[in-house]
Amino acid sequence: MTAAALDINSVLQNVLSLPRPERSYLAEKLIVSLDEDAELSPAWCAELEARVQRRQSGETRSYSREEVSAELEAILT
């Protein structure tokens, strides 16, 4: 299927319904695809893969904007 054949709104709705780890993985892949001429070093590729693995395994977690804002507010007050 070509990109032109995809309904971008349907794709977006489907992606947004995925759990956070899968959305994060897709976001990473999309960002990397925006600069296809740039090659990442093997060390950086290994680091990215390690970060994805830690996130998917539950070793690390992500934080919502609200959680980060509350934490910053607590630190600054």
C-alpha cells in the first residue's frame, strides 16, 4: 500500500489508541525516518535500542506532562 492510499486520520487514530510504549517506539521510528540521509553511529543505535528495551521491560517508566509539571512546581516552591 502506498502512502497516498493511507487515510492519515485513520492511521493517527489507530496509533493514538496504542499503549504508550508502542506509541513511543513509533515516534522514535518516525523521527529517525525524517532524516534518512543521516546515519547514526553504532554506539548511538545501541543506546537507543537499550533505552527502548528498558522502557518495554518496565525497568524505566515515562511520565505525563502533568506529573512533570507537578514535580517541577514542588521543586520550585
